[in-house]
Amino acid sequence: MKYADFKRQPLFWNGMAMLVLTVSMIPLVFLDTRTLFGVNLWIKPIKFSLSLGIYSFSTIWILQRFLADWRHRSKTQIALTITSAIEIILITWQAARGEASHFNVSSTWNQVVFSIMGTSISIFWLFHLGIIFPILKQKQMATSVRESLLWGLTIAGFGMIIGFFMTQPRPEQLELMQKGIFQTSGGHSFGTGEQGSGLFFFGWSTVIGDMRVPHFFGMHVMQVFFVLAAYLLQWKESAEQKIVVRIIGILILSMNVMMVIQTLWGFSIFSYHPSFTPSYAIILLILFSLGIRLFSIPKISEPEVTV
């Protein structure tokens, strides 16, 4: 696939813009020492611009490689580009103001920002799901390749919708709102006790449940499936490949669902739990074994297929 094919696509330039924004904000982490909740103000917009950039580059590959003739391709790209741009502009603007972008309802402006972000990401999610249907109709591609794409897109859609768990106001927040005190609405932490210092850069709690973990996992395991699809494109399909890909998809989706349940119960995914931790270990061991098997299946090359 040629660069000329990509440079005409809105999502490609969205990814480039996110890359430039990410790089430009890195010096601000060292130049601007302001913090919010103990974290440098610029860490959050960097995380989001990096995430949206990765999403844009991987999704444009899908659209350009497999859906070049899809009549809604341009509209989908424009919608994803505009909504992600709205998201990152507001997150960056709030960081520059020294304010939280998510869950912040402490003023009229902050409420408006939070509402706009919720609306834009909902539209983003709907257009993301819209990519699934034309992939389903692509009967000419190998089943294992199509299923890899579908698992990636579906689990990413699930990972995105997880974010709505975080936007629901908690009982104590509702009580304050009834008294006319507006501070926060929702949050990423679940469970009782202090959140702790969190993981480096990501800030995910290692003490209590943090919904950002399954949210991130679901969204970005998509790229793993896309890499798998690109690998499978090189080879003539076998029945065993189809089975292995399907089992991998089921296991990863199951692991993502388990993460959500564990978080809602208030337990950190990074702390040992007698039920969840061994389950993750078993799933990861099976996934590792399946990966080894998939890459060791005798292959017959498909020289006409290019990526």
C-alpha cells in the first residue's frame, strides 16, 4: 500500500495531528510544573492524543485495505476525525486552564465541556461500530482475517462503552448536587479507600478498582487483532487458523469482561485477588499457547496478497 493512498484520507491526517500534538506537549511536562490531583496537567492530554493517534493510524489501515469501495468510508472518517478532534481540543484546553476535563461540573463552563465531550465520544463510538457491518459482508476475504478484524473492532467498541460506567454520578455526589453543590459527576475509581499513587504515567490505581484499565485494554487490544490479521493475510487459510482466532477472540473478550466486573467490585486489577488473578493467569497461558500454535501452523504463502 502506497503513501499516496493514505495521504488523501482524513483519519491519516488526524493521526499525524495527534502525533505532532503529542510530541509538542512532552516539553510542557517539564516546563509547566502545575499538577491536578497530584499528576502533571499535561499527562492526560498526552495520553489521549497518543491513544487517538494510534486508533487513527490503525483504523485507516482497515478502511483503506479492506473497505476502499465502501460508500460510507469518507463520512465515517470525517465523523471520527471531527469527534476525536473535539475531544482532544477540550482536554488540552482544560489542562491549560488547570482544570479537570472529565467528571468536572464545578462551573457552567466545565459542565458544558463535560457534556460536549460525552456527546462527541458517543458519536465517535457509533461510527466506530458502523465499521463492523461492512467487514461482516466482506465474504471474499479469508474467514480468519475477517474474524480478527471483527474481534478487534467489537472488543474496542466494548472497551469504549465501558467509559460510560465512569460518567454515572455516585450517591454521595448526587447528595451534594441536591444541596446545590456541584463538584464532580462520576469518576474512574471504584471501591473504598485511597486510590494510591498509581502506575507510572498511566496513573491507574493499584489499590482499588480503576475503570480506566479495562477501558484502555479493550480499546487497544484492537491493534493486536489488526496485527494478527495482517500476519494471516500472507498465508493460505487453514481450518485450524479459523478455530484458533475464534478462541483467542473469546478469551480476550472474556478477560475484558472480567476486568470490568473486578473493577466494579472495587478491586484493583494490579492487586492479587483469589478468583480473578488465577483466572487471568490461566487465560494468558492459553493465549500464549494459542499464539505459539498459530505461528507454528504449516503455511502456504499467498504471493498475490499485499498489505
